[in-house]
Amino acid sequence: MKRKGFTLIELLVVIAIIAILAAILFPVFAKAREKARQSSCSSNVKQLSLGYHMYASDYDQRYPTDWVTLPGGTPWTNRYTWRAMIFPYTKNLQLYTCPSDSTRVYTGTLAGQCLNDEGNIPAGYGDNTMHWDPAVPHPPGTRWATEAELLAPAELIVIGDSTGGGHQISYQPDTLGVVRGDAAAIRHNEGANYGFADGHAKWFKPSAIEDTTTKCLWAISNRGDQ
């Protein structure tokens, strides 16, 4: 018996089915790939937040500030950031680059010491400067906060996914109820990773981060009114 081949209609039906399956599965694969990157990023953030914690142990229980000025000048090019401060404890420059943001690869060469212009080097993570001085609430990145001042270390963000300012989480000066709207806030499946003062890391959607007068994850006091 002579064997028949596929008809054009049958071939088109098969192609249509494959296209439909691809349309369904590709987003699932993309989400799974991003989930893996999110997990890798969470590991980075956890190690960086532990670096914060170890720094405080060696410096009279004081956490790093956002930046300091090198001797000999006040221009921005003479400033270095928290990244240089905690590097002796992390000893891994790759930790400063989020795997989901290839456009902000940290290119600093700290080698355990500070260097001019470090503050201008972009990276995937920023410290908590969400509410800037002089008014309350105070985030840890705005000054040398001590462990004694941190009323709820497990509920205080010190670091997180960022695109703002090279080394800072983009901030809203003295404004409660902030919901982040920058790209990094939804970098990982509509959310971002954050490291806390006690050394743990957690993923949050922007709207899930409490920022009220009774509980504020951005503030040293854990409250927005003091």
C-alpha cells in the first residue's frame, strides 16, 4: 500500500499547535529563569548584609554610613561608600552585581582598601537612604547608626536591589508611605531582595514594605514618627 504524507492543512495545524505551546511555555521558562536569578541575588544580598553586621562588630557596634570623604578634599570624587567599608568582610566584588541587571556590573577594584571616585561606580545594590536627614525617620545609611539604636534589627532594611545613585536605594526625603517606583523595585518577578540589619534577606513587592508611623522598615526606630 502506498503511504500517504501529511497534507498542507495537517502541517499547518501541527505548526499552530507548536506555536500555541511555545506562547504558553516561554513565559513560564522566563519566570523560572528569573526565579533562579532571584535566588542568586538573595544570596548576594544576604552576604552583603552579613558584611554590615560584621563591620559593626569591629567598629564599636556602628553600622556603615552611606559614604565618607577621603582625606584631602570634599569633592564627590574623593568619596567612597559602604561597599568599600564592608569589602574586607565580603572579599568578593561579584557580590555587588545583581545577576538580573547586566547593565550595572560593579567595576571597582577595592582590593581591601578605599579609592577615589568609588562613589560614582554603578552597581546592582544600594544601601538604605530612603528617608534622608534632617527630619525623621532616619534610615541607617544616613549616619553611623549603632546597634543600640536599632529597635528592631530584623525589621530594618540596610541594603537592597537598586539602580539609584550608583550605591543608594532611591529615596524620598522625609516622606512616609513610600512605595518604590524605580526599576529595581520590581526586578525579580515584580519584587526585589532586601538585606536586614540582623543579616537575613527577604523578597518584597514594593507595596508590601511597611512605611507608617507605627512600623517603618526603612527607619532605625522602626517607626516613622520618631
